[in-house]
Amino acid sequence: MHYNTHKSLSIPPFVLLGIIVSSCSLFFLFDLALPLGVAGGVPYVATVLIGIWLPIWWHTVVLAILVSILTGLGFLFSEPGSVLWIVLTNRALALFVIWTTTILLLFNKKAEKELIHLNKELEQFSFQDGLTELANRRMFDLTLDREWGRSQRDQLPLSLIMLDIDFFKQYNDHYGHQQGDVCLKQIAQALNGVSKRSMDLIARYGGEEFVVLLPNTNNKQAIQLAKQCCSVVVEKQLPHNLSTVSDVVTISVGVGTVIPSVGSEPSTLVNFSDKLLYQAKNNGRNQVEYQYKEID
């Protein structure tokens, strides 16, 4: 999701060129018709303000150069009887305003571009877990709401895998919190390679708990993916001397699948999968518990 802070006109190059040339030509003729050129620079200043809507910075520079040339030509073609100092002052003032405006526009465009970039980064960080670089809880909640509504409307299955690292507290106590963070990163990296579909979401739910949201996925397919999650974690071969189920880090997994009914809430699927996760932990850990549930 991106909040657009800037809108520029999408103008074809030949149309843009036509607008600039025609407007500058009209202003130039208007300038020649003015006595003493007293207001001759004003139309050129107005022309360079078009740069506010030009999407590319060098368009503004080209326009300013063109306007400057026309301003000079306006002096050369001024009336023979004109008061020279008035004409010169007028042209100098026009050039000063034109290039001051151009410089300000260029700085504004640069600042605006940086603001858009910072906005994108800020938005990305607001939906990303700082440690594992997976999606965070906020992103998961938003995605779940969206997919729940879609599954509810189309009556398609929605699956949720909830997994927890076995004996992670003991891991942290034994190896230290810094190594615990390394372990979380390794697990996140392994899980991130399991799902290949862009619609699937893998997120850190909190602490040592992760979730995998699978739209349009039945229970059988979700179970296969859950077992792959278990396999890739074991393949990391992260030592865990205090685990009672293995000598390496393992996970316990709960897999819930529902087809949302009208009026049901997304929290139903979370609570359902969470209960299956704790069932897997109570049954000995390092295993997958699963169930399909009809929601009335």
C-alpha cells in the first residue's frame, strides 16, 4: 500500500512541446505590442510557472532557457524610441524572477521526490518486522481481513498455519538472546522459501511465533505446506541442547482451514489455528496438528 503524495500530469512529449512553443510565441508577440516593454517580462514569468506541472526536472530548465532567450529578443525588438534603462531594468527583473522561480521549482521537485521515497520506506517499515524482515503482525491483520472478506464472498477455503519454535525460552537462556535473534532470522529465512505464491503471506506473529496465511487453499494443501515448514527448519540444523524432542531446533504447527460464512469474524480462524498449535505442543511438540472446520 502506497500513499501517493504527488500527482503529475501525464502529457505526451509532442503535446508538451506544442504547448510551450505556442504559449511562448503568443507571449513574445504580446511583448512586442506593449509600449516601452514595461510589462514585457510578466508573460514570460507566467510561462515558466508551467514548470510546476512538468514531471521531469530538465523540462523546467529547458523552458526557463527558452523563456530567457525570448526575453532577450524582446529587448532587441523593442521600440526604437523606448527609454533604454526602463527596458533593461524590465528584462533584468524578468530574468531574475524566471531563474529564481526555476531554481525554487528544481529544489521543490527534488524535495518532493525524496519525500515520496521516504514515504515508501516508512510505509514498508511499518508493515515489516525489524528483526526477521518478514511481514509483521499489523500487516498480517490487514491481509487477513482482506482475504477473509474475499473468501467469504467467493466461498473459498482460507487456511492459516500457526507455528511456534519448540523450547525457545530454554534456547534463549542457554545460548543467549543474541543467538536467539540469529535463530529467529534463520527460521524466518527458511520459512520464507517455502511458499511460492505471491498471494501467500508469511509473517512474524510475535516472539517465536510465525504465521502463514494461505488464501484459496484447502486443508490438504495447507498440511503439505506445514510439513515442508517443519522440514526446512530441521534442515537448518540449529543445535538445541535443551530440547527434549530433538538435538536441533524444531517447530510445532497448527493448521486450520475454514470457508467463512456471512457474519463470521477473521478472529475465528486465528483462534481455531491457535488451539491446534497448542494441541501439537501438548501432544509432544515437533509435529503438525490440523483440522477443517465448518463455520455456521
